[in-house]
Amino acid sequence: MTDDAKTKYDVIVVGGGISGAMAGIGAARAGAKVLVVEQYGFLGGMLTAAGVGPMMTFHAGDEQVIQGSTGELIDRLEKKGQSPGHVFDTTGFTYTVTPFDVEGMKRELELMLTESGGEVLFHAMLASVEVNEGRVESITVCTKSGLMQLRAEVFVDATGDADVAFHAGVECTKGRESDGACQPMTMKMRMMNVDIQEIREYIKNNPDEFPRLEGDVNKVDKGARLSIGGFVKTLAKGRAAGDFSFPREDVLFFEANGEGEVIVNTTRILGFDSNDPWSFSLAEMEGRRQSLEVDRFLKKYIPGFGNSVLVYTGPQIGVRSSRQIKGRYTLTGPDIHSRKSFPDTIAHTGYPVDIHSPDGEGTAHVKPEWGTFCSIPYRCLVNEQVRNLISVGRCISVDFEAQAAVRTTPTMGAVGQAGGIASALAVRYSLQIGEVNPEQLREELQRQGSFLA
Ligand SMILES: Cc1cc2nc3c(=O)[nH]c(=O)nc-3n(C[C@H](O)[C@H](O)[C@H](O)COP(=O)(O)OP(=O)(O)OC[C@H]3O[C@@H](n4cnc5c(N)ncnc54)[C@H](O)[C@@H]3O)c2cc1C
């Protein structure tokens, strides 16, 4: 096992998804020596590994409530023609959606991290966490050169699954409070050569196929990119003919940045456990089976897909929820609905509660009142068991319903930036993670361009 000076950092972030990348950037810009460790060969997590997109949503009504480094990422992509920026959401589900080029996203995250002074170690997967008297002393990662021990003053768990926290002995919960069931996984499909104009025309001529639009089919002309959920009658017809086999109530897809490029979010993989490698492997295979079925179905039944090509399902199936840490505070569904504010708020979101049913068909959307947003307190990132470990991303301390509102990528970027800055402050002032002054953290967040109400 290797263990040398090169492996000692102020802050090590495990997981290079949107929350981990933003944590690395936030910590480095606050002056820390930072390493981001990632199991794949690129940053972006679900956005680049699982084909998730567009990012939704940076807004609450007309207000952009996600700014900071996550907002900067989009500004940079837009300048390079790799994103159209924030565009009207034609599904009628939220305010804006933000498409992007996957390859542009991978590169821009690397640039932002390294320009900020951060380093990255790709192809390194967490193997174990060494804890001594309530502190993580080191982590061991599995690499092509064997096991490697890495040391830091503070560790940030940005694995999505709370892998570091779980292995360090932090109390974790999982899924729905009543039975532990998680939201289903989805294997996203990237399709090319889709005729968007043909789809727009079909929507306008068949409003009863699109209940989410509530009769206002002209919405589909308002967005610079088309996002749509529906085709409910066509789906029922395909199911009756034996061409669609799994529980799903509508066909959902999003136009990406490139011409004729569409991300299909329609497979629904139920009953598997993403934290169990055997079950996770079976979920990948079921996702692939469903993807090829959806590909055939789209070509046969859905206008605009006749000449489409399925180009990509990504190196990993999409996981919406798994473990959550039990933190100093657990944000709840009622907190979200009441728009509860907190003195230690570090991020906001205007995204609705969006629960893909863990039981079968159905997606529960609870739309917020126009323009309102909820708040995420710093205490949701802090656990009571390990003093130098902070959690960011979708595994923070939130209940099942609240997770469904905070889990999307703009919000996770904002939470990551806050967690990274908090880690840097802990190193700078020799504090435990739980001792970081929320006022000082909010000041540094604002200095780094974040929106805080
Ligand atoms: C099917 C699906 C559709 C979605 N649709 C949207 C959408 O349209 N818009 C939107 O904004 N959000 C959407 N989301 C939500 C969003 O993608 C996630 O909630 C968000 O990406 C979470 O960010 P994260 O940084 O916490 O985790 P992730 O994006 O999962 O990143 C975690 C990173 O950690 C790495 N990692 C994990 N474990 C280890 C380990 N043990 N060792 C080393 N590295 C590790 C992973 O490779 C990954 O890079 C969707 C999610 C899914 C699954």
C-alpha cells in the first residue's frame, strides 16, 4: 500500500459528481489544498455517468436561487455554445431547465476544479475508511496500482450513497420511512436524430395525450428546447400490444443541447438495492433490457423517433435515492411545504417534491406556490459521530419526501459548494466540522457568488 507526502491534503472529497466537484471548487477557492477522488475517469456523476439531464431547476419563479459556482458552470458552458442556458420548461413541471453537452460538462468541471487549485484522482474507488477516536485518519482507495492510503484534515462524502459516512460508522437511514423503499432507478437513454418539429406538431394536435400540460399545448413553443412527458394513450396502446412491459405511466424525454439529441427518462427499475453490489448488477441488466424495449417502442409508436438512434446508456444506471446520513438536523417534507427558514441556511431550491413511485406506476408531483423556495440548513450536512467528516449531495440528512425536492443537480451543486467551504474553514481555524460558524460560512458563500435569502 502506498502512503506518502503526495497523499496528504487539507480536504479530500470522495465522489466527483456535481456536489463533489462543487465541494472541491468551493474548498480550493477558500484556500484549502484539495483532492477529489472519483471512481470513474471524469467528473459530473449522474450528469455525465448516467446520462441525467437537463439540470433542473436553477429558479424559483423569475428568481435564480442557485448561483455561485454552479451558476458559473452554466455561464461558462453557454459562452462555449455547450448549453443554451436556462430555458422555459415546456413540461409545465418546473420553471426552467438547463440542457448541456455531456463532453463539455466533463471538461468544464475539470477546468473549474484545477483552475481553482484542486487536484483529482480518477479511477479510484473507496475501499475502506480508517477511523480513530471519532476522526477519519485516512481512507483507502482501490486503484490500478493497488490499494492507496490517502490522508486529510477533513473528508467530504460526496458519493451520493453516503459510502464514506456508512463505513465510518455514521448512522444512516434508507428510503421511505414506512418500509425503507427507495425511488426506482432509471437507465437513461441518449437518442440522436430525433425530429423535434414533428413531435411539437403531434403534441399540439393531440392535447389529450399530455395531461401534464393541462390543455395549454402551446407551451411547447415557448421553450428553446423541448421537454415533454405524456403520450399516455399511445403508451397504453403499446402495452396492450405487448410492446411495453414495465410499470410506467408516461413517456418522458428532454431535448439536449445538440440538434436532434434527446435524453429519454422512461425506464423504471423497481425492487433493486443500489447499495448491494449483487442487486445493483441485476438492476443494470434489467435497465439495459428495458432500454432496448423502449428504443423499439419509440421507433414504432412515437412520432419523431422513426429514424432515431440509441447512442448511449452510460457507464452506470441512474440512482435517485439510497442512504441518507442521520445528521444534526433532518429536513422534512413539512419543512419543505411550509418553506421553513433556518438561521444556518446554506442553499435553497424551487424544485417541487418529485417522487417516482417505489411501488409501480405513478410520479407524485407537489408543485410549490409560484416563486417560493425552501431552505437547507448547514446542520443537515453534519453528523454527530465523526468530527472531521461532512456530507454533501443527495445523501445529506433529509427525509424521503424532502429528498425528493432537494435531490436535483443545481441544488446539489449549491450544497456541495457550501460543504467544501465549510471544510476549508474547519481546516483554516482548526475546528471540528460541527463547530464551523454558519455566519462565517454564509459570508464566504456570498463572497463566492452564492444566492442566500
Ligand atoms: C434517473 C434519474 C433522473 C434524474 N433526473 C434529473 C434531472 O432531469 N435533472 C436534475 O437536475 N437532476 C436529476 N436527477 C437527480 C440528480 O441526478 C442526482 O440527485 C444528483 O446527480 C446527485 O448529485 P450527487 O453529487 O449527490 O451524486 P452523484 O451525481 O451520484 O455523484 C456521486 C459521484 O461519486 C462517485 N462515487 C460514488 N461512490 C464512490 C466510491 N465509493 N468511490 C469513489 N467514487 C464514488 C460517483 O461515480 C459519482 O461521480 C436524476 C437522477 C436520476 C437517477
